[in-house]
Amino acid sequence: MRGKRIHTLFTSAFIHRNWMHLLFNTTVVYGLGYDMFGTTSQEYGTLTAYLLTPLLFLLLISLPNLLQCCQKRKDFFFTSMGASGLSFGLYGFSALFFPLQPMGSVVFPFISNALQGWICGLLILILLTQIKKSRINKYLHIAAYSIGALVALFVRPKSIQEIFYFIIN
């Protein structure tokens, strides 16, 4: 993003460290992108889903990268690569679009809905930031996950009411 290269906020998603990184990200983006399209189509209609999905993809790629670039603006050697921001943004979006959707977990049997799954995912991401020797961009993942959740709440404001209802009861 240095200089006038604003387009790199988006194009960095097409560069990956290795084939496994690329394969993982494309699988997650395909699956959760399909879910995003389906849920927005279910709630607002197919035409809206066709218009909204590419816009949300651009937002979920660019905004986490923009936040990270602002944070690392003085580090000349910093580069961003991969679509992990989009992947984690889609995770956050999928969990909070329908927050009370029943959900189970083999690993965490106390999770009963998507909101609890989202909270558990956030706590795991925060715990993973404590691993010091890692080349993974952990803070980008947390930012993208949170941005995806905020986008879901913005796109479907009824989710906020559902969350408050769940907390109160």
C-alpha cells in the first residue's frame, strides 16, 4: 500500500506462501463464500446476494489489510499475502449472520449455537496470539474475524436483537 499502490490491499489476497496455504484458503473461501451467498439470498433474495457477495468479498479482503498496513506503516519490510483475512472474515460473518442457529461441536460440547461458536473461535484466536515464534499473521486473523462479524451485524441488524434476546434469557 506504500505510495499510491492502494490496489495492493486487494491483490495481496492472490499471493500465497505455498500450495498448502493456497489450497486451504481457496477451500475455505469457496465453502464459506457459498454459505454467505446462500444466507444473504435466503434473507434478501437472489439478486441482492449476487450484488452483495462480491462487495463483501472486497471489503473482507481490503479492510483487514488496511488496518494492518496502518499498524505496520513504519516497517519497511512488512508485506501482506494470502486470503486468510477473507477466510477469517467469512468465518466471523457466517457465525453471526444467524447467531442463534443451532450448532454442535465434537471438541467443545458446551457450544449449542453459532453465537457461542463465534465467541469460542475468538477466544481461541486470542490464545493463539500468545505463541511467540510463528510466522502467521495472528492479529490480521483476529481483525478479519471481528470485521466479518461486524459486517454480518450491519447486513442483518436483526442479528443484534437475537444476540440481546439470547443474553437476556
